[in-house]
Amino acid sequence: MNSSKNGKDLLFLGPAAYLNHSCEANTKWERCGEDMWCALTVKHIKSGDEITANYGDHFFGTNNNECKCQSCNNKRHVSCN
């Protein structure tokens, strides 16, 4: 992931490494200290749901045009009908 504040690439280790990307994520990144970030929930997460975060607007190509997350796949499927 790339920091929008300073342009540096970020690497998440530990539990944060298990947050998958979604353009309609159920968490958002918040700064929790000088060198720490936390994923805060923005939508209800039921038991068994995937925990997701948005990796950024251009992580998967310009405007995420190459994104293959579930919400983008659903949008492409609907627009094909």
C-alpha cells in the first residue's frame, strides 16, 4: 500500500496483513499514534465475513481499473447484463 501523506510504500505485518482489498471496504485506516495505524470498522462485520480495507484509488492501475475485488466484479457483472 502507498501512503497518500508522504508517498512512501507501506508494508503491513501481523494481523493487518490479513485485510484484503475491497473498493467498498468494511474498515478504514486511521492513525493511532506516531508510527501506528489501526483499521476501524465502518460497516457491520458479521461472523464469517471477510475483513477488507481499501488499498487506495490507484493500487490496481489508474482509478483501480484493473481491480478484481468482489464489489468491482459485481459491478462489471451487472453492467454486462
